[in-house]
Amino acid sequence: MLLAVQYPGEEPGSTFKTPSTRWPDFAEGVPPRPSVIAIVKKRAGVVGT
């Protein structure tokens, strides 16, 4: 399963200096960035079963 986060931190009132989140790093001074997350299952089968 792939999950794409396109506009993290885009909320009313947020700015580049004061975003509503700093996802995915959560580090001060690092802007929020779009990311792709891959969710895999350790054993064979469909994710969620």
C-alpha cells in the first residue's frame, strides 16, 4: 500500500516560518515536505488481513 502526503502543513494561517506541522522530520527549521510512505506486510498476504 502506498500513501502520498502532498501538502503537509497547509492550514489557514500557517506560513513558511510558522507551519502548522514540520512533518515528516519534525525538526525545527526544516519545512514540511511532501512524502510517499510504503506500508508492507511481513508475511505474505494482503495488507489489512
